[in-house]
Amino acid sequence: MVPVPLVAAGAAAGAAYLNARFSLAHDLLFFRISGGTLFNLFRAKRADRINFFYVLEEYALDKATAGKPLILFEGKSYTYAETYDTALRYGAWFRERHGVREGDIVALDYQNSDTFVFLWFALWSIGAKPAFINYNLQGAALTHCLRASTAKLAIVDPRVADGVTEDVRAELPNMNFLVFTPDVEAEAQSQEPVRYPDAVRSESEYINMAILIYTSGTTGMPKPAIVSWAKVRMAATMSAMGTASGPNDIMYTCMPLYHSAAACLAFCSALYIGATASIGRKFSTKTFWKEVRETKATVIQYVGETCRYLTVAPPEIDPVTGENLDKKHCVRVAMGNGLRPDVWDKFKDRFGIDTIFEFYAATEGAAGLWNRSRNSFGKGVIGRFGLLSGALSGIRSTLVRVDDETELPLRDPKTGLCQRVKPGEPGEFIVRLPAEDIRQAFQGYFGNQSATNSKIMRDVFKKGDAWFRSGDVMKWDSDGRIYFSDRIGDTFRWKSENVSTAEVSQALGLHPAVQEANVYGVELPNHDGRAGCVAIVLDAAEANPQLMTNLAQHAKEKLPRYAVPLFLRLLKEVGAQITGTNKQQKHVLRQQSVDPAKVEGDNLFWLKDGSYVPFGPKDWAALQQGAVKL
């Protein structure tokens, strides 16, 4: 007879092998997230409790959780019961003082704060819908977003009220702008809390709008995306289960609440599981870890280049003991999107982060991907599937070849249909939509049917089918791992080859002197295509010739010849060209090109004789005259 311990050891080894071979743990996570979301949606719809306000109410009225902290913000703490009470007071104030009714849209132009959350849930408590406005916007962009919301009332944070100029007000004569000063806040707080009947919060479908959240607007005006109740619940479920979080966890985010990442994937996730949300007003490398330590956060959120900026920032030293505080925290998992492969291990190792939960999603997107990773096998992966979940996902989503000239999915000249790529090949990520009722999976952009239609493809693999275009190029390998390649429009052609800006940035980021690399293609006089340029931040006092030569050699070793950047623009500090969610912007950099008169005093270099050497007005003139051929 075989001893029991040997049988157990053999079974454990066998289970470990099967899990590694077929990624069964990722299958389990996939079905838990998908199944959990569907079950909760079904239960909420049957009870007419689709509105997420009811999640707050349930915890606030339960004696076991009513006194538990829900919000931590700048040294203040608010329990579930206190948050619920304030939401009811503000909701009554909205309804009785300002005539807001169910279905109305109210714009919130607000920085991260406890008040942001109170106003948001107050609107949900009376069946109204918030439109989250990027508080950094001014002028025409702000006017556009407010007008697109169709709101008649805008609540403005006193900290950003200067942005609501007389010109903005004049462009929107039918909108009431109310700056939420301490006096106005006191008025709302003094309102008696009213829990209005369920009828005012009734929702016929889980695909109805919960929030309006705007796209980043990096290449044009921001568009208001309809975020449905289903998407709020999916995001909350995905984050909670993906980070294996429970009621005792504290989730920290200083990403902007006007974006779906912080609002849905962080705050709503903490609320969904009865945990605590620690909120920072805005991102700063000087306050990030301080707030994480002070609130004893166990889960942190990042977006875009957040982890890069944290990794290149100088360490914080205890002024009394001289101790390095990098690993003095309670964080067990970091969740977010945009953690690049060249930063992945540096970030984990420096700050002692055990688990990364990287996900891929878009505010208006029709599907999401995720990757929970504790080792290097998942480094840089934005989505990962096991045997079963991969098969199911392959039915609903896929990658298709893209036409290099039109930047549209490539169609077979004989059939007119699109072509799936092979494993390892780049292709645009697309998601199947119900052809007869697209709104069930993709609610589109509010009041902008043409923009909505631009994201939908018909007759993709058969006559009459419908698919959502993500606009993102990815690679899907034979192990079920999905890698982000580039954003369509960012990829450029040089010497008849496609150059992925993301892949070049990653390669350059591996150089020890590079703190940040933002790669883009620039049009040059008398040249076809776009030449590679990198806006770069170096960890050096000056760009000395030896470093420039070493950097050029590094690029040549790591990249194909056609992908090596021909130009280098030296930036003075990290984060010079980013969105409010720490995502790199390329639009302005592309427009400025490498014209020394347009680069705002930044030093330019170009690749010559095996090194990056200064590039000035005379060199630019030579390019314009056709005297130089690259």
C-alpha cells in the first residue's frame, strides 16, 4: 500500500502541473468573475435593485457594518452609516432645492474628495445620473463636455471654480453653475435626510446609464461614454475578486474619480465587498506612499505610467532613524492598467509588492481582460486565459489583421471578410456584439450616434454579424497570454515597416539611465512615412557624449534597425506629456515634430555616426532643403 503522505504529495504535484499546463486558476477566476457578475445582476434586476445605491444602503443599515469606515480622506474617516446619511441629505437638497428628478443628469466638476462621493451617491439616491467632468479642462474643452452632458445643473468644486470663466458661462446660458462652497455645503448638510421611495430609483434594464464618463480626448474633444449599471457591477466584481479582497481590505486610489478606473474599479469595488476606500486628492510621488502607510492600505491602484513615476522617484527616508521606507507598508497587491514590462519587476522588487493584478478595459469598451500575476511568467501581460476560459473568450473576442494604409481591419479582396491573426501576430482586438441589439453589450456615446457607429463593424466573419473595435493592437500567444502592442494611430511606418511605439518605449526603458521614454513618429520634409522620435527623461545631470553613444548602441542592440529612433527630445522631468490618468500623450509631440522652434526649448538630438548628437536649426533647415536623406 502506498503511504497516504506520498499519495497526497503526488496529488498536489499533479494538480500543480495541470494548473501550470492549462492555467486552471485563471479559468476559475474567469468563471467566478463572470458568474458572480451575472448572478448579482439577475438578483438585482429581479428585486428592482439595479441602482448601486442599494449596495451602500444594505451595509449602512446592517448593524454589523454600519459603523465601519467606508471612506478615508486626508485624515478624516466616514462610516457606511455616515456616508449613507450624508448622501440622503444631499439627495434631498438636490431634489427639494434644485428640482433634480429621476433620470436627470447633473454635472460634477470636482477633484477627488469625500464630498465628491457624497454628491455622486446623493444623485443615485434620487435616481439621477452624474456626469463626471475632468476638472483639469478649461475653455472650449470644458464647454464642450458640459454641453454634451445635456445637464442643466453643474456642481463645481471651489478648488477648480476659476476654470468656469465668464466665457464658459456665456456659452451655456441654460446651465446653472453652483460652486459648492462651505456655505452651500452646510446648507446641503442641514437638509433632513430623506429616503425617497424605491420608484424614483427604479431601472428597467441593467444596461441603463449609471454615469457619464468622458474619454481622454487626446486626439480630439472628449466624448461622453455611457457607463451602464452592468459595467459598474462588472468592474466592482472584477477588482474585488481579481485582487482576492475582502471586508478587511483597504483600497487606496489617488487616480481621478472622474475616470472609471478610480470610480468603478476602486471605490465601487471597495463598497461592493464592504471594505474601506482610502482616497487621495491627486497623484504625487511625494504623497502616494505616505497616504498608503497612514491609512494602512492593503491594495493600491495605478493607471498608465504611475508605477514608473513611483519607481524613478527618490526613496523616502525616515528623518529620525534614517531607514528606507520603500517597503514599510501593508500592501499585498497592486491593481491597475498600464504597467509596462520594463517597469514591472523594478516596481515589484523596490516596493516589495507580492501580486500584480493588471487589467485591460476601456470606459466605453464591450469587454475586459485581466492577469493576476505573482511571478515573471505574467510580466507585461494585460490578459490571460486558461484552457476553458480561452476557448470561451475566443468565441466572443479575437484579433484581426489591420491594413497598414487605412488603419482599418484588413478584408479579404474575394470575400470581403476580416482575417484572424495567428498566435504571436499583432492584430486589433475586437469583441462580438449581439447583431440584432448592439446596445445590450455596447451602449456607446451619449448623444453622439456617429461616434458610436464608428466603433462598430459589420460583416466581419459572416454576413450580418457585428463587432466592437477597440482601436488597440495586441498579441495573443500560445500560452493564453495577451500583450498590448500599440494604439492604432500611434503605430507608424518607416522604411516600409510598422513600428510599435509601445515596443520601442519598452526597449529603451531597459536602459539604466532612462526614466521615461515616450515614442512617436514625426513627419519630415522630403521623406516618406514617419521617422521615430523619443521624448526621453534621463537619470543624468547632462546628456554627455558617452551616454548618448551608449544609448544609441543600446537601441541598436534591442531593436530592429528600422525601429531605432532617429531623433531624441530631451525632457526636463517625467510626466511632462500625460493625461489626468498618467497616460502618455503623443498628439502634441507629433505636431511639434523636431522643429527646434516648436519644441519649447527642449534639446534635440539625432542619430549620426553611431551616436545621438545635437540637432539644431541648421540641421532642420538642411532637412527642409532636401540636403539630408535619412
